[in-house]
Amino acid sequence: MKIVYAASEAAPFIKTGGLGDVAQALPLELSQIPGVEVLLFLPYYGSMKRNPKLETEKVAEFRMPLSWRDQYVGLYRVRSRKRKLRVYLIDNESYFDREPIYGYGDDGERFAYFSKAILESLCQMNLCPDIIHCNDWQTALIPTLLHGFYEDFLGKAKTVFSIHNIEYQGWVHPYFLGDVLGLDVSYDNAFQFQGSHNFMKSAILSCDALSTVSRTYAHEICDPYFAHGLDPIIREHAFKLKGIVNGIDFASNDPKNDPFLERNYDASSFREGKAACKAALQMELGLPVREDVPLVGMVSRLVSHKGMEILCAALEEWGDWDIQIAILGTGDPQYEEKIRALAARFPTKIAAALCFSKDLASRIYGGSDLYLMPSKSEPCGLSQLIAMHYGTVPVVHETGGLKDTVIPFDPQSGEGLGFTFSKFTKDDLHHALRRALTVFACDRNAWGKAVYNGMTADFSWKNPALEYLSLYESLI
């Protein structure tokens, strides 16, 4: 089986969020399956071109029509020893030599070009894959463009469209259909939505299979509360919708080998290892070095859908509790300002690093006792999976992938992985954290069991990759 995986970002080449992790790990895991070959297509961003460690070779260059435009396409391949996973890069400096990689007035045109260039490249390579797997709005045009322009050569390819975050849908003006895509008015109904044109709607209508990143999120996006307007379209096409929970790459998220930790550890040595990491983290953040006080960590974007409104309200009261809180992240200025003020008000209780730091993130995962994710919505979430693998017990809101992955812990039976709350309120968050703190303080054996359960749970990409393979096989 030949699979083309199309994404706007993938680690380690370029990454701004969870899609970058998924687009790195899933294609690699799929390529390990006998009989499967994967071609990963990415834009060739300027930062990648200027990376001396990235070795590439030119495969082809050609011109491609984008409506009335005649655009250059450079096709490059990343040099690699991996024979069953090949990474191809679409080069056009006018579109992709920009920092940051998103957030421009012509983003619609940029990623329309990228989507069409992938299909054109497959024709240039004389390759018709079995599956083309598209991800989020940046590659949502591929199914429609395939039907509009490439049926003769690529018509046998089946398309899968994955929604990683339905909030970002790819909205453009109605003139876009003819002026940029070069499609005739017969395609207007596939795009027209609420007075504009919508990339994601077109993909939902045109793809052969629709997936999202957790089972619960697949149900949630059929609900107006979560769907940002697309719920009637998704409900109409729910027959082809499947939720598959993301995994994490254990090789790059492993406390046994993490170079940023004070001491490495695994499931058999976590007590000593996490104690050393906790003391080092407290010292680094200027918190009193105390083994007995529970340290609550959080690595997050500081935005509304991550639960900042109830978190900031809760922090006002937690400053009087005998706990410590470490927060790492950036986001909306109102939340940054509030957290900065609370950290100044409670300097021995709350430490805030309002920045991005991969090494500090590792130390928070390794040194914290509890990990907080009060998200209002969370399609899947990777942080809770990483935290559990590092032996840090999560406290989460029961939404999306958080509900699917964090099984409530029962101190009596020793089963489960974390502590959850169902209502998105400050009081429910309080109760969940109180339950966790009670077990931490009063039942160290049960607490050790919760830590061990998380560290030994299988959140690898092996099972999700097999689920995707089953989905592909059902199409072909």
C-alpha cells in the first residue's frame, strides 16, 4: 500500500503545535508496517532551507497553473536512509519563505497552491497512491482538487481527511473559487458556507473517509457547542467519520533518556528519579525545596479553550493552599498578565515562565507530582500523555481526548490513571484537585500505583497506526 501523507508541518523539520508531532510520528509508524510505503509532503519553508543539518536533493521543477497564475513548483526530497518513509518538500519562496509560517492575508492562496502542487507532483512522478491522507484546513482542498483536475491520473486514490482542530477551518471570499482555484461554479455548493467559502466544508463533502483525533471529539464535533458552525455538515456525513486517539513518540518523550532532566528514571526507579527532578525544578523556579508539598505543573498555550478562565479564578484561591504551581507557556495578554500578577502575589506558591522552552517543559513533566489540563475543549491532547509517561498524574476536564485517555483513578482498586471533572467550572476543578491532593497526602501506596499505571500505559503510535491502516484498507 502506498500512502501520501500531506501536512503543513511535521517535526523535526517544522512544528508549531500538535499537528507537527502527529505528522512526524504517524507516517513513521505506518512505514514500519510490512507492505506499507509512506510519502510525506510538506512545504519547503525558508527556515528549513537555511537549516544546515537538513540535506535535500532536487527531484523536479515545473510550472503549474493556479487559475490564471503560472506558478513555479520545486520538488525536493529529504536525504534519508529510510526506504519506506520518504519526505518530499514543495518549494516556492514567495509563498513559504516567511516567519511565522501562518497568519498572512494570502494564507488561503498559499495552501491552495501547496495542495495542488502535491497532486501535480504525483503526476510528475508518475505515481498514483492508494491513499492520500490530508490534515486540517491547510490541505483540505486536496480531495476537491483531485476530483476537479486529476481524475484521469489520480482517480483511483482514496482520500482521508483528518480534523485536528475544527476551530480553524480555512475561510476565504467566494471569488476564491474561480480566481485562485480555477474551479467552475458547479463546485460552489461544496464550498459555500455562511456567506463565505470554507476549505474544511469542501473536504468533509469530498473525502472518502473523515477522521478526527479522539473518539469523544468525533462525537463532540457533531454538537454546535464544539463544531464552530460545521455541526450540520458533519452530522450529514457522520457515516464516514471515525475517531482515532493520537499516540506519542516514546523515543523523544522518555524520562529514561531525556537529557533535560536532573536525573533519568523509569517505572522501576521513579520515586528516586522524580524526587531529584522535583527538587531541581523547585530550585530553578525559585520555589521552596520541599518534598512533602505537591507540585502541580502545566505546560500550555494561555488561551481560552485551554481553560484559562477557570484556572485564573482557581489560582486566586490556590495561593492559600499548601501546594506549589509551575506554569509554562504564552498566549493571550490578558491571561499572561493575570498569571504574572498572581505569581508576584504568591512568590512561594506560583512560578510562571511566560515563554516557550522545550527543556523547561521536560523538567516540568519530570519534576511535577500533578499535571493540570482544565481545557474547555481538547481534540486529543498530547500533554496529558507525556505527563503520564513521565509519572506525573493528570487532573483534567472530561472533554475530547482527555476523556478518552485519562481513566479516573480509584484509590481502593488501584486502577485508573488520573483525576477528572465533568463540568467546566472552577468548583469542579477544585474538587478534582482536592481528590488528587488527598491521595497524595494520605495514601502514598495508592499514589505510587497511579504514577506506575501512567508510566506503563501504552500510549505509543502502534495501535493508532493499525487503526488507520484498517481505515485505509476499508477504502481500497
